[in-house]
Amino acid sequence: MQFGILPPYRAGVAADPGWMRAFARHAEAVGFESVYAVEHVVVRAGYAQRYPYAPSGRMPLPDDCPIPDPLELLAYLAGVTERVVLATGILVAPEHHPVQLAKRVATVDVLSGGRMRLGVGVGWMREELEAVGVPFAERGRRTDEVIEAVRALWSSGEGSYRGEHVSFEGLISRPRPVQVDGDGRPAVPVHIGGHSRAAARRAGRLGDGFQPLGLDDEGLADRLRVLHAAAEEAGRDPSAIELSLGGPLDTLGPEDVARAEDLGATRLVVSTRSGDLSEVTEQLSAFAERFIAPRG
């Protein structure tokens, strides 16, 4: 089992360079596999759209919480760390043009020595998507095209792609990622976030991993069945698609880790709450001593 970590966005510290530098370095030092960054380009004040991962329908972040651009934040963290994987969890894919996104993600991968992981989702906040000109109903197909198009640019000397929303031919995008896919082509791993059956199908068809949110055991079992069926239909090996689950750093217990292992999870991405750096680093150390160090 590997463990990723999310900084405490709700505490308003994610855009503090000194805080984030110390946080990421300590997480790396005690053995966390990855550091995750989230995305909201904008948040509509008093948004009406329902947040799907909490019974309240409201996301756990204040509307005015500082949420730095995830790729810019990870590029900064790449320069102050050495080993930890740098992951988006989750980048709202339909808000990005794939030609620009391919360059930005590959650049972070190259500058970090091959440590980038791209987690993407369709987005849930209608007001955010519409603010950047993306119709809410189109976000699923646009996400598919973003994934397919960035891979076309990464994997080929002259990338070409033709879709409903984006098309290009003979484009050269350099640098290409340091990492490679199973066929030896330059690529950054793409993990699919979301709780819906559509997200599970997308992970089966296109993902290197699946990061479901807010599901009980029955819901998760259903999504995994959907993922496996979609992967097999696409001629892919379902067992090669990583599963990342989540939980809170300060309350996660051995039974939660055992459950994740039983479900076949590759990693747990744990979230933090406190903006007190000393408290958080102590929690990271205690967690690592309990769950990471004994596992080698």
C-alpha cells in the first residue's frame, strides 16, 4: 500500500510557499509516496450546483479559499523535493485545451525527473465550467478528448488527433514526458477521478488509474464492476488500472487500511485539516511510523 497526501486547503495555506515547501519535504522524508493538488479555476460566490461528494451538497472548502493552480504548485514543489510523486487530484480536464495542457504536464514531468501523475475529472460545478465557456452537458466528451489528445502529442513525434471539440495534425510538442507507457511511448500516467458510473467506464477505457470519491462499499463494488467490464471491452487488462482511495489523516485506522487493501487499492490519498504546520508534520510523522515505516 502506498500513501499520498493532500495539503489542508480549507486552512488557507496551499498558496503559502514556505508552508507548502516544509509540508512537501516532510511528507517526502517520512515516506509518503505522493503529494496531491486540487483545482478550481474559480468558485462562484454562493454557487447553486450541488457538491456530489457530501450529504450537505456543499464542498468542504470556503468559497474564498486560496486554491493555486495545481500544475504551477506542483512545478514549485518539484523544485524543493527529490522523490515524491507530484499528482493532481483532481484537475478539471474540460477546462483545459489539450495542446496547452500536454505541454504544461510534460514540462513538470521533465523538470521533476519523471514524477508527474495527472488525475483528471469532468468537474461538478456548473458555474465554474460555464465561466470558462464549457457547456456543462459537454464536459464528459470533452474530458475524453483531452485525455486522448494529450497522449497523441506525448507519444508521437508529430501528433495528430481529430475529435468533436479539438482537432490537430502534425504538431510537435517538446519536451515529451520522461515517463513511458506500457508500450514504451512517452506518457504521464492519467488517473480518472469521480464517483459516477461514467467515471468508472472512463477509467476502464482510458485510465491508468481510478480515484473514486464519496462511495460506500456497495457503490464502490458497483463502480469496480463497471470499470472491469469497460476495460475488457476495450481490450485492456483491468488489473493494470490502479485504484486510489481516500480518508482523513487524523482518524484513519488499521481497519481502514485493511479495507482498502481488501478492495485492491494501490494507494490511500489521505487529507489533512489543520493549518498549524507543527501539528500537521507531527501527524505525518505519527502516521508514517504507524503505517509506512513498518511496511518498508
